[in-house]
Amino acid sequence: MKILVLNSGSSSIKYQLFDTDKKDVLARGMVDKIGIAGSSLVNHRNDGDSVKLVGEIVDHQVGIEFVLGLLVSAKHGSLRTLNQLDAVGHRVVHGGEKFNGPVLITDNVIKEVEACADLAPLHNPPNLKGIYAMQDILPDVPQVAIFDTAFHQSMPDYAYMYAIPYTLYKKYGLRRYGFHGTSHFYVSKRACEILNSEIEGHKIITCHLGNGASIAAIEHGKSVDTSMGLTPVEGMIMGTRSGDLDLGVLTYIIDKEGIGVQAANTLINKHSGILGISGVSSDMREVIRAAEEGNQRAQLALNMYHYRIIKYIGSYIAAMDGVDTIVFTGGIGENSVITRREVCKNFNYIGLELDQQKNENLRGEGIISTNKSKVQVMVIPTNEEAVIAEETMKVVEANKVYVMNQKLKQL
Ligand code: ADP
């Protein structure tokens, strides 16, 4: 099957074209600065051909038209015609309590996703724009939604509830949902494949450490807890997000600084975290560099960042009554030797032993704990797009009759 995976953000669309039979990515690229001056489309084909087009891309619909045009272009394309496209898989950030797995997109599904937009006002509306545009341009190509929140729907109620009046949960759906589900699912499954271990009975803690960051506790292949909550601001200290914060701090700032809810939201989402503490950057590489040059605030940011991860891993070991495997992923998890070393050194008490050489020399995926370590520590580059393509294929195959009927309707 040829499957186009779309990740539609507020001003960008990232995409990958998969050939699931050959397990190959035929092309990948990005539409950037949608609706802003200097919009562009960059496409990389798997044979090394790359092209950048600069033009006016006023909205998502135009952006997707450009992408599809490029994918069938004689010079830079990967398909002869759009008829070769079997399905489109969309990353959708928030599926609320409605979706605990991928679904074929129907009018009803769209209504449900629209209803979840309240819970993710920055993410679901652009995700929906990608869906509307695709439906408009290629109405007979089946589309599938894969939700960031779905994997965490297996959390027990005592893990996902907030201790606020229960009526507010019922009224607004205020609870913890968790994000990065596709990534936590992928790396936990991949860890078992590499270790040649059954997922049943396996206790895994997955650390997705990118610009956004979350940790998940996974038992028998199911998420039992995760650090992000109703929104992606809870939990870890991130590039620009505060992570866990005494709510009293927020009300104090609102009061003393005389700012409104919107500005307070911007403060904890855009001006906090590694950037806010260090004053250097939200980019971990720059903060590590500054700390090495003696910048005290950069060092403080690193110390706080690592300490928060250690506390969460410790709490998830307690929550699962043990851990077999810890996985690092995301730009920082995959690349930061320092972060993995600083985090792992606090788990000697459970017999975790990091192999310092492997930690420094590993490229790509692999095990970085010693052979006698009681806990396996692994690095696994995440691949959310591959999961979206695979799940899209499964959903389309499971709904063959429905898909055929829809195609007949378009004739
Ligand atoms: P996103 O969440 O936007 O997908 P990524 O997963 O790509 O982001 O992670 C970006 C983060 O990874 C940045 O903070 C970047 O500095 C960090 N990073 C990338 N390479 C390294 C490295 N070699 N050492 C430390 N941090 C790194």
C-alpha cells in the first residue's frame, strides 16, 4: 500500500509517503510558514533528490495541493498518479475519552474530533484542517486518524483523575490524558522485539525527551501512567514548558504581575522550562554547551531537568512494583549521553548498571546497560510516522467493505 502520513500543525504540514509492501519511505517533506510570508515546500525523495519551492501558501488546503502535486511531478515525484495513493493517515493530538485506538475518518469521527478541540485548542484545529483539505481534494481516498492520547486510555482512573470536584470531570472531561502515545507505543514494542521478549509481563518505562517531553509506565504493553495530563504542560521540565508546578505559583504571578489567563498560559508554555531557567536557549545542545563553559543558570537548568526525570522514573518503579527496561527516545533521549548518564546513576539501588562506553558510543538503537545489569537500559529512535502508516493500513484493511462503498458513492 502507498500511504501518505500527515502531521498538520498551525503553520506547517509534515508528511511522509510510505510504501508499506516494501517497508520503505518513498518521500518526506514539509510545508512551512503556511499563511505567513516566505512559505515553502521542501521534499526529499528516497533516491537523494531534494527540492525546495518557495511561494504563497495561504492555507492548509493550498499546502496539501502543493504536496500532492509534487508527489506526482515528473521530475521530483514518487508516484505516477494520485490513484496510486491507497490511504492517508493523520496524526491527531487529542482524542479525548472517545478514542482508544486509530479510526477510519467518517463524518461522525470528524464531529467527535471537533468536540475534542476544546481540550487541545492549539493542536486539534490544525489537525482538522489537514483532514478537511484531504477530504476535499481526494474524497475517495480512505483517511485514518491516529491519536496521541489513545495509547494512554488504558490508564486506571486513580492515575488519570485530578483531585478536583468530580462534577468538573463529568462536566468538562477534566482529567489526565497524556500525549506522545504513538511514540511510547512504538519504542516499548520495539524494545521487546530487540530483547526478544514477550510484551506480556514486561514492565517498561519509556522516556520521550524532545522539545516536549513525557515519561510513561507501561505494563503488559499498556500505558498505566504518564507524565503529561489534560494538556502537554504537565510533568517533565521541557524546552519552554514548566512541567509540574504548584498552582499557587500561577495564581501568585497572575495577581502580582497583573496578567490575564492567556498571558499566564503563554508564560508556562513558551517562556519557562529549560529556556526560562537558563536564559540561554530551549535547545538542549546550547544549554549543555553553556553549562560546560561555566554558565551557572544553564547548569541549574540541567540539574533540575535530570532531577525531574529521576523522580518520575522512581515513582513509576513504585507504581509498577518494579521495572525491567528503561527506554530513552526523542532528540535528547536519543542523543544526550549526559542526560542518560545523570539519570541512570540514581538507580544503582535496583541493580541498574549503565555501560559508560556503550552510552557514549551507541549510534541508533541498542542496549546501553551492562550484561549483568538487572534493568535493561535502551536507546530507541522513535518513529511515529511508521506507526501511523502501519495503523492506517490495518484500519483500511479492516474496513474494506465500507471503503469500497464510499468509493462507489463517488462514481
Ligand atoms: P521535537 O519534540 O520538536 O520533535 P526533538 O525530538 O527533535 O524535538 O528534540 C529536540 C531536542 O533534542 C533539542 O533540545 C535538541 O537540542 C536536542 N538534541 C539533539 N541532539 C542533541 C545532542 N547531541 N545532545 C543533546 N541534545 C540534543
